[in-house]
Amino acid sequence: MAGNQDQFEIKFRLTDGSDIGPKSFPAATSIATLKESVLAQWPKDKENGPRTIKDVKLISAGKILENNRTVGECQSPLCDTPDTVTTMHVLVQHPATEKEKKAASQATQNKCMCIIL
């Protein structure tokens, strides 16, 4: 069973409640690699899917996981029990387009001010 502790069963919960996985990953797997796995397994019929790993945020035990960390570093105490599947929540955040950035900057520029002398 010692080799089994170096493996984590992880499933990815999408915002609509559907799941990807579960799949087994070694403890040394980086979070960036998990995101690549999510991208590769993303259901083709879902709209607004992620295009790059920068679009994907993984949340486990209430924490957003950083790309440079490993699965073993991010484990929660609940993962230590045998035969447990860890659920990581997947958020997709597309970067703001130039049009959205421009609209946001214009909204802050168009301010009305009154000065009473």
C-alpha cells in the first residue's frame, strides 16, 4: 500500500455539476499538469470551454491551487484516507478582451464632478 499513498484519485467538478474523472495522479504531478489534463478531457459539447491553462482555476479545500505546486503539496487531511477520491472544482476565467478592457477604462474616465465655490 506504500505505493498507493503516492497516487491520488482526483475528479474535477465543473460549474454545471458534471465531472471529469476520477483519474489517478502521482503526488509529484504539478497543478499545471492537472490543468492540462482538464483541458484535454474537457467535454466538447460545453460552451465557453478553456483555451489555455491560464483560463483554468482549480480549487481544492477552499484554496485556489498555484501552477508551480504539486498534488502532494496541496493535499488536505481528507486525502490521507485510503480509497478516497478528491474533488477539485474547476473555474474557467477567460482573460478580458481588449474591448472589455477599453469599456472598463472608459467607465472610470467618464465621471461628472461638481465644484461649489
